Amino acid sequence: MPTLTPLLLALADLTETEPRAEARATAAALRAAAASHDFGPEPPSLLDADIRVASGIPGAHTCATHLAEAQAFLPWQASPAASLQPATLAATKAVATLIAPEGPILAPDLRFGLFYQAPGVYYPLHAHEAAETYTILAGSADWQAAGRHFTLAPGDAIHHPPQLPHAMRAGPRGFLAMWRWSGDISFDSYRMLPDPDGTDP
Ligand SMILES: [Fe+2]
């Protein structure tokens, strides 16, 4: 059985609960890869221990349990947009991209992955052309989108239409999430925005 099968199938089930064609396409790509794509071992993330702790926060979604079991095979790294972000932010969060035009699961028009943000860390206002959905898997986050503030818990999802300014502060135990992009999925339009609550660009 390919290495990430239980995780990819669980992520596909959760992704498919989002009522959008792009979400269904992402779920289909995850299912196809679950049956065929073999992930090799990856060097541990600098935040490996923190990610493992976050996956065990009480109340975590089933996907977080599968994530912990697959941790040694997940390609965690700094965000693909890290060079555009404050340096302190890049060191306190991690992204494992699973679907992208560059792989590891190939798709020309989708991105999908996992996300970790350390306890209390603030990811200031930013925006991009891609449409985006985050779904919390473990922990909690105080979210800001379209000028509204709210708290997200495991199983909660938030959709950002293209160019919607958004920001998030990790809860006291940090958070794990899955995220997906569709539409214009290049990073050309990614930009940090002036943010009275955080670090200005
Ligand atoms: Fe975003």
C-alpha cells in the first residue's frame, strides 16, 4: 500500500465536504494518489516536534491522527511564499505541499497541502489571486477575513475568494490545517498588506 494512503483518503473525504467543483477535483486527485503515489521518507521539519504535539491536541480531526502517522513522509518546508514574508513568520510555520503543478502529486491547476502555525504566532494580512479554502485539523486559530474576526476549531473551514485580505493568529496550542488553492495558482500576486495588528511589510 502506498505510504500516505490513509491520510490522503481522509483528506479527500474532508475536502469533498466543501460544495465547490474545485474541491471535488482536489478530492479526486487525492484519491487517485492514495491508490498509486508512493511518498518516500523526508528529512524532518525544523518544527517536527511541534507538529507532532499539535496533531495530538484533544479534539483534533481524524486527519490529524493520520498526519502524525505519516509525518516522516510529509515534505514539510517553509512556505512557498516564505521569501515574501517577514523572516520571523517563516520560522514559525510550515507547509507541506501535496498537490501542485510541480508535484509531488501533479495537477496543472490546483494546489493542496498541510499547514502548521506555532502557538500564538500572527500571520499578518495578506492577499493573493488564488481562491483558497483552509480547514482546521487540530488546535484553534483566530481568523480575520473581509474585516470580520472569528475563531476556527477542528472541522471548521473558511473560504477566501480571490484577493480577499486575510490574517490569522494561532491559538495557545497552535494549529494544523489543510488548505487548497484554485483559479490563478501562481504566487505572482501574493503580497503582504499593511496591517495595524501585525508587522507591516
Ligand atoms: Fe491565503
